Amino acid sequence: MNYVFYDFETTGRSSTWDQIIQVGAILVNDTFDILDRFEARCSLKPGTVPEPGALLVNKTTPEMLKKTNLSHFGMVQMMKETFEKWSPAMFIGYNSLSFDEEFLRKTFFKSLTDVYLTNTNGNKRGDILGLVRSAHLYYPECLKTPISEKGNAVFKLDQIASVNGISHDNAHDAMGDVLATMGMAKIIADKAPSVWKASLMTMSKQDVGNIVQKEKLFCVNEYFYGKARPFVVSFVCNHPVYNWPQCFDLKNDPEDYFNMDMSTLKEAMKKSPKILRSVKDNKHPIIMNPTYANNFDTYKQLGMKKLNERAEKIKQNEEFGKKVSAILQEEAQEKQDLDSQLDVQAEESIYSGGFPDDKTKMALKEFQKAEWKDRLVIADKMKDERYNYFAKRLMYEEAPDIMPKDLYNEIHRGIAKRILSTNDEKWNTIPKAYNELDSLRAKYEEDGDEERLSITNDINNFLEEIEKKYQEA
């Protein structure tokens, strides 16, 4: 399969409330030859308040946001068409599964298009950040890494790329980050080929599930407290709600837990270090041969014979898997009961609000093909309030002149209420942005950074323009 390396620059950190402002993507073959590329930048959506810090990091000026002719919806349509043309492929980024992929899905959700484009119809997903961490764990010499003040390896793209000889002068530009990400992938494919090959086998949930349930024991790693940490594990059961494989850490003797009653086992599962590790099958886990256990002291001391014996005991004890599953079901239900009491906005409902029914799907397709003058009628066919709202919000952003005045005013006032709020909201507000700007300005004054001080003044003027537009709502 071909690979699509992609990256977004955004107005902030929230995939739910912020927006993509720049896309960079390249299509390459399995020897990393570039076959095609796509790059686009769009204007700011009406009603979005950018984080000043984000604009400074990705070097986006207010002038760029105002003068770009391409609208956000227009850019999304172009990106979707490009990604569909390049499919099937493996879609890969740097920290993409936690950041860019969530932006992509939620952007498609609010743009009334296919949310799961990158992992359906033969497409798969990967993340080079996790791959870099794994390669450094299993083959420490394959990559040079900057070191933090705490003595941990640093894996930020703008730092690790340059020390490994990858030109990255244009850091935090979408295409610059894409080319640096591909450069890191090439190094791993060359210097840690077993890790690279393992990564190609776990880019879909189905692939991960097949490996986890087929292999008696295997190596995985998780990253926390600044380090990648290895675990040699054996499959116990799938999570009854989230469906992630639950695997027993074989540094523990499973017989110590087999005969516990439910209450005692539940407490044991809460203790740290955990006896169970979740293999997040939709997050591109790197699964390695269990012989790598010999690289890590705790497992090396136990020896492969003992590890295999423990894994076999788990495999033979179906009752233990059922008990673990029942406990996880109970805990998930407790969490869902709490979550159901929260006030969920339409923008937050991508995973909790269910899939569109067949009639809504037809209306969504009709909406995409229609002209703006016909889209309001189509929007009213959408009985799911979320899609009805998104359709009308898109009209507000893209074709306000042809909207009924009362509908325009209703949406305009709703946005004004949100972004002018003085409460600590989930989204960015004008007061929040001013506070952040004041902090940045104080820092730049102290540092004598005249260039950035000038940009903060431009951002301040830009925020004032947005504020004035909505104060009059």
C-alpha cells in the first residue's frame, strides 16, 4: 500500500472547538518516493476565537486568516476529495492519532461528511510518534534524541528531526512537518526494520485483534512519565464496552489472582503497577516478538520458560477472563452513569450521539452535492438535531446572504453568547484570549522580543474586530 503523510496547523488545541487552518499532505509509495502532494490554507471560520499562542507557534498572522480566499469548508472539501483519490492508503502523522486524526474526524463530522475516511474502505492509520518511541526502546542506538532537564529522551518533532539530520527549518508549517515526519519514518525503516515491519501489521483494529488473540504472549509498550515502558503480556479478554484487548502483565504470577473473589480482584486491578494493560487497538500499538523480553531486566530474570508457563495458565483459565470482563463492565457502567449527567453540546457528540440513520445519510449526501440555495431545504430533512444544526451553521459560515434573517440572527446570537462568555468555558472565548495575550505580551516585553510583541498587537486588534462583530448581536 501507499502511505499518506499528513499534518494540520490549527487555531488551538481542542479538536472539538478549534479549527484546522492549514493542511499539508503527501502521497508516497513503500520506498518513500513522493507520488503526489496537497497543501492548502484557509480563512478563519466566523465565530471561532483562535488561541494567540497557537497562532504564534504556527506563524499565522491575522492578515493571513483574513486575506486567504479559501474558506474552511472549501478546504475541507478539497482535502476530502484528495484523500479519497489517494485511497486505499496508510494515513500517517506525528502524534496524529491523538491530535490531527481527532481534528480530521470532528471537522468531517461538523462538515457533514464521512467521519471514518482514514480507517474504512481499505484505509489504515499509523502514528510515527509511537513508532519513534518504540524504536528508541528496542534499538536505543538507532536514533539520536535530545535530553530533557529530567534526563528523559525528547521526542518532539521539531527537536528530534534536526538532531537526526533531517532538515526542518520550517517547523510548525504543515508541509514542513509532513516532510520531517516522513524523514523520521525512513530512518526507522532503515535502522530498526523489525520495528517498522511490526508497525505495518498493527494499523487497523482487526489486524491488532488477530495478533493479540493468536499469540500466546508478546511485547508491547506504553509511554508515561516521560518514558516508553515495555510489558510482556498475554491476552485475557476484550473490554466489554470499549473493546480494547485486556492483557495480563506476566511479571506477575496469574495464580495469585485466579481464586480471588470479585471484590478482592476488583481492588487488585486498581492497584499500581497495574496487572492488566489495555492494548489500544485503534491507536497503532507496536507489538513485538516476546523474545525482546530478554532486553528488559524484570522479564529477563523470570526467563522465557516461566513467562510461557504463566501465559499458558491464563489461556487455559476462561473463568478468569470472565471475572475480569464483569469487573470492567461494572466500572464502565459507573463512568457512563456519571457522563450521562453532563451537558453535551452537538460538537462534542461525535462518539456519544450514535451514527446517522439511513434517511439522514441520504440527506447528508444530498447536502454535499447541492448548491447553497437548496441546502436549507435539505437541512430540514435531517431529523437528527446535530446534523440539522451543523448544516445551518455551515450556511451561516459560507452563505449568510441567502439565509432567512431570523435563522441567521438565531445562530449569530448563539455564537455571541458562547464566545463573549466570562465563564471558564470548554471552548476559547474572547476574555480567555485577551488573558492569554496579556501573559504572552508580558513575557515578550521581559525578553525584549520586539517581533513577537508586534504580532501580539496585531492579534489584539483582530480579537477586537471579532468582539465588536458579536457584541452587536
